[in-house]
Amino acid sequence: MELLKKVKEGIKPLDREIMEEASARVDNLTKPLGSLGRLEGMAVRLCGITGCLKPDLGKKALIVMAADNGVYSEGVAAYPQQVTALIAKAMVDGTAGAGVFAGMQGVRVKVIDIGMKEPLEYGSIINRRIMAGTANMAEGPAMTRNQAVQAIETGIQAVFEAVADGSQIVATGEVGIGNTTTSSAVLAVLEGLNPVETTGKGAGLGHSGLEAKVKVVERAIRINKPDPGDAIDVIGKVGGLDIAGMAGIYLGAAYSRIPVVVDGFISSVAALAAARINPLSLEYMFPSHISDEKAGKLVLERLGLKPYLDLEMRLGEGSGAVLGLNIIEAAAGMIAGMKTFDEMGIKK
């Protein structure tokens, strides 16, 4: 709790003074005014985050939270729960989707076992287990408040470690069968929405499976009565360890003054939770893509984030966030590498 309190209170606004300088520089780069579109605003925000007129993003890291969800027992997933561990292994081997993309771009992958059902000693998977998967939220709270806080602090600490290792930008990822169900519940509560609006087919449920999934989300909310004004209470009662861990990543990145990239639906719900804990954390977030999951567009709209890619993806894992890193790097390269008309000796 002390770490979360320190980070929550220590997040500062962006450097508006340097953003004004950056905006003036962008407008004077050797190009028609506004011709690089949204890259220009991204570059200005990167300057405000880093406090540097020529931001160097340097090393990049994808932090993946791996966890199991007790709500799986309600039949809300199309795949067996063992898939969580299998994908976690494939992630560190570089053979899962996000792992492949990360390997192509030199992004370091940190997979954290924050609460898979069975302990997994494999490769470089980092053991930060809080519990052996959450409890079934359709029967009672998924976890205690203390466990939710511990999971958030695990995400914060993961960012601190990445920064100490040289990372200057992080992307968020997750692995966990059943986590579209928990995300749908968290979004419904935080935004006061009907679960019908927030619940999709996830990894491939049919129509009847989706109807049953909606009823599970409705039951979980009815039984647990999470407080929509308390994001930690919501995560603890109807969320997951991976959502909590990713919320911590956003808060840790904002505290560390580094940009953080939002992935798909589950990652976006975690971003929403982080923004409720401290709204300033939103200033440090960059969306990557619009998830093809049912409420993928909705949650980004509620966050006020406009995605950069629309590839009809819904894999999760951090796959879209890793692809989005290229665009953010391009924005940083633009303001750092391009010369102004003045520097070229050209009078406009």
C-alpha cells in the first residue's frame, strides 16, 4: 500500500513549457505545416513526458502480466485454462504472436507470473505470484483488496525494474484465459454500462456462449456490488490480477515519466482503472490499435484515446502495443532528427 500511495501522489503533469517549445519546433521543421498529422502531436507530448526537446526512446520493453481467472469455471472461455501457461512459455520463447513481433523489433519481453493457476518455472518467466489464480467472481470477490493493491504494486515495480535496466518506453501485455470476462465486468462498473454493451465473444464463443457470459458478468456485479467510485474495489471484486498488474504499469510509467503503450481491450480497461486512480496517468498513455473485441472501441472513447492502427486485431498479449511502438518511435525520430527551416538556412 505504501508504494501505491507514493506513486499515486508522485505523478506530475507534463512539462507544458517544453511542450510549447516543441510545438514551435515542429511547426518550423522542413515540411508543410501540419503535414505529418498526428505524429506531430505525439512528438510534442513525448517532449512533455521526457522533459527533453529531442526525446530518445532508446530501449523498449513489453511487460506481460500472466494470470488465471476463477470465473473460467463458469464456462466463459472457448479454450482450456492450460492455454495461459502455454502462451506464457511461448512468449518467452519468442513464438507467441506478441513475442514474434517483439523479437522483430528488438523489444525486450518481461513475462511476469502474477497469479497463474500452477507455478511455472520456465525460462525467464518472473515469479511474482500473489495467488493461484483469482476466485470465481460469480460466487464472491475475485480477490481481497490487499491482493488487488499488491498486484497493482507488482506492475509498478516491474516498470521501475525495466527503467533501471535502461528501458525508456514500455508496452503493456497480458495472458490469461477468461480475462475478457473480467475486463467486461470492470468496464461495466466503472462506466455505469450494461454488461450487454461491454461483453463480447472473447477468444471465440458462439452466440449461446456469449449470452451465458453476459449473465455471468451480471451475476458477478450483482453479488459483489463493487463501488464504481473506487477502482481498486472494482478490480478486487470483479477484475483480475493481470488487469491490476497492468494498471500498475501505467501508474509506474507515469511516475517514472516514461511513455507507456496501451494494447487492446483488456489493456485498455486496465488503463481506465489507472486513470481513475490518478487521472494524470492518462497523459503518459499512447494507444496502439482499436481492438476488434466488442467494447474495444468503446473503452478507448471513454478514455479519450484515438488509436493509431485499425487492423481488426483482438489477440491481446501486447501484440498491438508492440506494433504501435514503431509509430511512437517515428514521432520521436521526427522531432529529434529533422532540421528546422532556420537550421537549414531557409527563410520561409
